[in-house]
Amino acid sequence: MVHIGKSGLRVRSALTGGTCAMHTIRRDANERRFWRASSLLAVLAASVIVFLARDAIAQGTWTTGTDSPTARRGEAAAAVNGILYAVGGAPPGSTSSVATVEAYDPMTDTWTSKASMPVASQQLTAGVINGILYAAAGGGCCGAFNTLQAYDPTTDSWTLKPSMPTPRYGPAAGVVNDILYVAGGGSGFGTIFANLEAFDPTTNGWTTKAPMPTGRSHLGIGVVNGILYAIGGANLAGTALATVEAYDPATNTWSTGASMPTARLGLTVDVIDGVLYAIGGGNSSGSLTTVEAYNPATDSWTSMTSMPVARNFNSLASDPINGVLYVVGGKLPDTTSVLTVQIFTPVLFVKIDIKPGSDPNSINLGSVGVVPVAILSSATFDATQVDPESVTLAGGAVRLIGRGSKYACSKEDINGDGVADLVCHVETAQFMIEPGSTSAVLTGTTFGGQSIRGEDSIQIVQ
Ligand SMILES: [Ca+2]
Ligand SMILES: [Ca+2]
């Protein structure tokens, strides 16, 4: 990765291909920075280059943990009581499945071997109910399984549970109200499933539910507010899908959400703070480092910081622990399996109110002044912990006051919920707003290092 200047323009060579995306930058100073960066890039013409404009930075950060002991792909991963369990998969250069179970402790950054699964399986899926990890489906070298295997970390022991109705490779699972839902997958022999089947540990039985509108395998599932979101995957032709379909267990019905920007299969999907993160996978252009975030509240997608290492489809697995995502397993484009633990701390989506008390939020790009923006606190987020120095709205920084040592931010309860919010005054002269824009993005960082992002509507006036 190459960093250029302090302008916030960052350049990264992408091994896996991609398009050259750039934002229109309004201000002269930023244009100069852009062209300076461009001339440097000409030297790097051999690489495929992706531009990330300033407001696309700080969409989460990636770090690396200790390598896992066993290289494999097609495993499942789930967290129980702050420990990530990686189960099953297939070793490098082999189509056979393994029963290997290894546990990663983020507090100590160490791995421990655990009791093996009763049935070795790859391209399986996992969910956690009441401290028990359920590993469902998958298969061996030569056929799909309908096994359900339950792991109790407190006793380091496995139990076989009643098999699910449909054997399949590459389904995805989510848990709602202590029920494990398993959707999609493939037979490995020319059938792709739309099936949704649900396991209830209290009755120890399976129920067949309404099928997904779109049959697919190697999809990802995440749960927000009791709704399952089934994302991406592949159809029978092996074509990568951008499909987002949402299942409401209360009504046993499916609906359609906004498609994922990058169609892919073999991705992993996890939820942090009500936002789904779709990570990695692949499509016809190869393995992807892509990370995209879906916010069900707005039915919209946002690009996040890419993974450092591409991991191929049929391969990677992840689960969050304390607001941080741990990604394990996977296969590199050269077919080497990945040992590395990649750790993603996503940007926190927060509520903002541009021009508090005013709507529409009209912005006059011709005027030189400030616009107030409120960063709202919630039950889980204290806006007063946001560092004013880090705050930008549409690229504009917070105005300095006094002798230039203080930021024009104040703590006020702007929405009357009894919790103090942060109100900052941002320099409009620094705005990087494209003509016709109808929203503006705020970015920042808390004193504790958590990246935040908020978005509100704007109406540009002349
Ligand atoms: Ca407003
Ligand atoms: Ca408030």
C-alpha cells in the first residue's frame, strides 16, 4: 500500500483487479493533490490502481492475528463466550474433509486445539444457541451431508443431533429466537437449493419453512432485529449473485432488499451494531478483498476498507466478538490455503442531524461559513467521545476558534432524549460535494479509536 501526502488520497495496488473509481473533488487544493497523485501513479502503471477519496477512508480497519495452526478452506466459524471456533474444512491440495476444531482467543491472540467433530465436513455452516455451537450440513469429498453436529465448549464435547431434511454443501445459517435457520446450498451434483429449514433445540426437531425466492449456494446470512438477510451466493450456472433477500420468521415470508454492489459467492456475512458486513468471496474476476456493508434500516450499501488478503470462495468464515470481526480460513488465488486471522474493526454507523431543528438541510455552496451538524448519542454510543479534530462533513473540517486551538463543538442534548450529543460547526468552504448530491457523509473517530460514519440528507441551493 502506498500513502501519498497528507491529503487523504490513498493509493492501493489491487492484485485482484477492479475499476478506477474516483470522486469529483470540488476544491482547487484537492484537485492539485489529485493531479499530483495522478502523476505519481503513472509511474506505477503496471499495477491496477484503485483510488479512495477522502470520505471513503476510515471505513473500518484491518489488522492481523496469529496464524491458525491448520491451513484449510471451507470451514465454519462461530464465537461462543468470546472465543472463535473454526470447525471442519478441507486442507490444501485435498478434496477430503477434516474434523479439525481449533479455538482462537482474541484476548491472548492464541489458538488451542479442541475435540474433533464426529463427522469431518467442509463447506458447512454454523450458528450458536445458548452457548452451543451447531455445525450444519456440508459434505465430504464425494457427497453432501445433512448432519447437525453440536459442540459444547464448556465440556469440549460433540453430540450428533437429528439430521436436517436436505443434505447440502455451502448453505448459510442464522439464529433468530433460539432457532437455527439453514438456507440454500447445493447437492454437488447439479442441484441448487432454495430450501429453508429450521432446527429448534427445545423440540430437537427440524421444520421446513418458506423457501428463498432465489435458489443459491455459498451465500452468506446475517440477522438484524429478528430478520434473516440472505446475501449473494451462486446459481446453478455458478454465476455470482448480488441478491439480497430478507426472511421474517414471524410471518414465514421473504422480501427483497437492495442488491449488493459486488456480486459474489463464497463470501462471509456478519452483523455488528445492526449493520451486515459482506466480506470477500469471488466472482468471474477472481478472488475478492471486497468488503461492503448493508444497513437494513436504510436498505443501502456502503463500501468498506478491503481485506488485506484475498480469500477465495468456498472458503472463508468469520464471526464477531465484542464488535470486532474475525475472519479465518480461505484459499488464496494460487490455491494455497490461508492461515492468517484477519481482524476487522468496522466503522460504527451513527445518527447525525445536519442543521439541527431545520429540514430540509439546505446548503449554499457559494457561501463561505459554517454548517452545524449534530452527532447523536444512543444507548450504546456516546457522541461526546468523538474527537472534534477527526470530524469531517462532506470533507469539511470543524472550524477552529479562539487562537485556533479550540474546535467549534459543544455538548448539547439536541434531540431531547436526556443524553448529551455533540454539535460541531463545519467549514462549508472545504466541502467536497458533487453537484446534485442529496446527502452528505460525516466521518470521525472517538478518543478510543472507533471510526464512525453518519449520513443525512442535504438540499443544495445556489
Ligand atoms: Ca436537519
Ligand atoms: Ca440526545
